[in-house]
Amino acid sequence: METDQATTAHVGIIGGGFCGLAAAYELGRRGIRATVLEQDAELGGLAGSFVVGGERLERFYHHWFTNDRHVMDLIDDLGAADQVLLRPTRTGMYYANRFHKLSTPLDLLRFSALPFPDRIRLGLLALRARRVRDWQTLEQRTAADWLLELGGERVYRVVWEPLLRGKFGAVAAEVSAVWIWNKLKLRGGSRGKGGAEQLAYFRGGFAALAERLAAAIAAQGGRVHTSAAVRGIEVADGRVTALDTAVGRIAVDAVIATPALPIVAELLAPHVPPDYLARLGRIRYLANLCVVLELDRSLSATYWLNVNDPGFPFVGVIEHTNFEPVDSYGGRHIVYLSKYLPEDDPLYRMDDAAVVDFTLGHLARMFPDLRPDWVRAAHVWRARFSQPIVERGYAGLIPPRNTPITGLKLATMAQIYPEDRGTNYAVREGRAAAAALAAELGAEPAAGAQRPASMA
Ligand SMILES: Cc1cc2nc3c(=O)[nH]c(=O)nc-3n(C[C@H](O)[C@H](O)[C@H](O)COP(=O)(O)OP(=O)(O)OC[C@H]3O[C@@H](n4cnc5c(N)ncnc54)[C@H](O)[C@@H]3O)c2cc1C
């Protein structure tokens, strides 16, 4: 249609995580100018970074599965496919004071934490789970109930219950079967020859990809502002008209809001009815606390260690430098310890030094040789809205992309479903919201835009 209108439209994007950046890039491809407003000093959101040994490292551990096609498509579009690093990784489990290797189907057969018939049950459970095509049949079931049915009591107590508790704590019993079904389906799809898991990373870390995206947005005529919190929105005749930001008032024709729903609710509160605000507030989130240790030596050969020991407070010990080489970080060995928890949990509120002491005390039980002088530095990162609680009937809780405010669309982590949140889906959601908005603004479809359109 009216090319003038299409090329002069200006969209404000709240949030410079992967969803916001992907949305801005997609708008640019369609001839629409986008301005990204990120409150932090760095781009990347939950996949944001800090510097270790001269290289950027994610504050919270990050990798992709080889079947994360939306992010891989975006990387292709940016001409950066040669920057994707694919590597086999070693997975394990710590249970009853023992380490178990769990990378391949053969490891599963040797998994001595379970009697042999239960190892077979566990293997069959994964196969049966992956055969479920219609996730809606699982919408009203809890993960606990479904996993007990598929694998039996012992498999549940040893493998699944600790995993669900580690990830969702006190609300573990409420988690939907759809959540675990999706995890089982995805992990099975990210394997190389011999059944070993392969994972992907970006040269220079996720920060390097965020920078490539920001550069592409600028080349399209868009803008990316950091340290630019959005403090309010202006609405006239039911339509969004401007954003009040830390870098000034910005007139817009439309907005895509990507922060967690409680943050969006605060921004929208003066302009929408209470029942809509209540809907945004209905989805609950867990916070995450991640301790990152820089060690002078390796802890083990495992990249991803699930901790299925109820006495250990972290759900996983992730030795990042068993994935990305230690030379990338000036010879420092990087270990993450992650815990999902409610924001009022005492651990979340402890000061950083106390968190590190607490962590090292527990880690030394698992690795008795560990000495405090191995630790060259320790960092504590917190994210208030890190994981929506995917409860039964979650599909019905998700607010639609369109809001009561004309021109303002939601594209947030809580809307990713039936998949669990992740940068791959943040990219899908951002591009899909941008494609839908562009159509409303009357933009021409982008050349080769079949992908986002099919995602919408
Ligand atoms: C511990 C942990 C491990 C993870 N591991 C992986 C992994 O291995 N692989 C993977 O793909 N994904 C992983 N994820 C998930 C992934 O990080 C997220 O799904 C993804 O980054 C979400 O992107 P987003 O843009 O939707 O949201 P966010 O990253 O939350 O971005 C929203 C942005 O909005 C900004 N913002 C908020 N309020 C305002 C405001 N008022 N004004 C301006 N800006 C504002 C925030 O600062 C933030 O940058 C992990 C997450 C966690 C917590």
C-alpha cells in the first residue's frame, strides 16, 4: 500500500533482549524504522554478559540446541553462520553422593542409580514422551502425574522429582506436563552421531550476536539505545503515541513491549482496565540466582551436571569451559551454579559475599578437593523474572499479542508456549510480532519474508 506511510512509520521497542532486537531487525527488513530502548547499560537481557579474562561471558549460562532453528535462521540472515560453534558436550547427574555420566543411550544403560529395569523404563519414557504429537492432550495434567505414569515411582523419585523441585521449588507439583514434554522432545532432537548431545554457541558469546543485530538494525536506519529505561507510555484516542524514556520523549506510531508481564503491567496501568491488568498479573514467575566462579583449574570433565541430590541447593553445576575453551577467558575455568527461587527466598536476598560462601561450602561437599584458593573471582547475578511458572492450563493464561491499546503489542517470554522460554523462541516471538505489526502498518512484506510470516 501507501509506501510513504510504510516507510515513515516508527515503532518503539521496549527492551533490548533477543526478542526486542529480533523485532526491530524484522521491522527494518520491512521498511519500518524501529527504536530499541533498553534500560540496562548492555544489550541481551537475560542473555546479557559481563567480561571475564577479556572476553564476554553470559551472566546466566547459555547455549543453543542444534534444532533451535529460529535463532539459526536469524544468524543466517545476518550472514554470521560461520560464527556458530557446534560442539559435543558431556552431561551427567550427581545423585546420592555419586557422579553418573549421562551423555549417550549407553550411559543410560550403565546408570547405576536405578536398577536395570528402571533404566529401560527411563529410556522408554523419553521415547514415549517424544511420540506425543498433540501437546494439548497434556494441558490439564501435571508433569508429576504424567511422569509417574510413564516411568513409574522409582524413576520419578530419582530423576524427575529432584529436577522439577530444582527448577520450580515449592511450586514443582503444579508444573504442567507440557513443560516437561517439550524439554524431552527438544533434548532428544539435539544429538549427533552415537546419540551424544551437541550444543551450539556463538563466537564471542551471545553478546557478539546481540551486537551484530544492533549493527544490522542501525544499518536499516533504526536506533538502539542502552541505559534508556521506558518510564511510561502516552496514549491518545486509544492509540499509543509516545514513550517517556530516560533519553527523552520519543514519538511512535506503534510499540512492541518485551519485558516481563509485571513490568509491562506497570507501564500500561494508567491506560487499561483493571481486569486486563489482573490478566497480566496472573502469570507467576520465579527469580534466578546464578553464581559464576572463575577457577584456576577444572572441577570435572562434565559440561552439564544435573544435581539430583535434595541436600544440594543448586539445580545444576555447569562448567562452561568444558564447552567453550578455557583459552577464551584468559585460562580461567568458568563454573555456573544456578538456582530458581521465589524473590522472597532468603538466598535471593543474601549479600553477594554470603552467597559465595554458602555456595563454596556446598560445592566442597561434592568436590572434596576444592580449596578456596582455586577461586580467582566469584560473581553473583540475579534475575527477578527469569522463568514463568508453566502450570496446568497455561495456554488459557497467556495474554494475546494485541492489547487494549491500539498499536501496542506484547511479545514477552511468558507468551512462549508450548515451548519453554529461550533465546530461540524470543527471536521467533519478536519476529512474529514485528511481522504482524508491519502488516497492520501497511508495510510491504520483506524480501524472503516467508519465515517470519509462517511463524506468526
Ligand atoms: C538461568 C537462565 C539460563 C538460561 N539459559 C538459556 C540457554 O541456555 N539458552 C537459551 O536460549 N536461553 C536461555 N535462557 C532463557 C533466555 O535468556 C530468555 O528466554 C531470553 O533471553 C528472553 O529474551 P527476551 O528478550 O524475551 O526477554 P529479556 O531477555 O528479559 O529482555 C527484556 C529486556 O527488557 C528490558 N527492560 C525491562 N524493563 C524495561 C523498561 N522499563 N525500559 C526498557 N527496557 C526494559 C530488560 O532489561 C531486558 O533487557 C536462560 C535464562 C535463564 C534465567
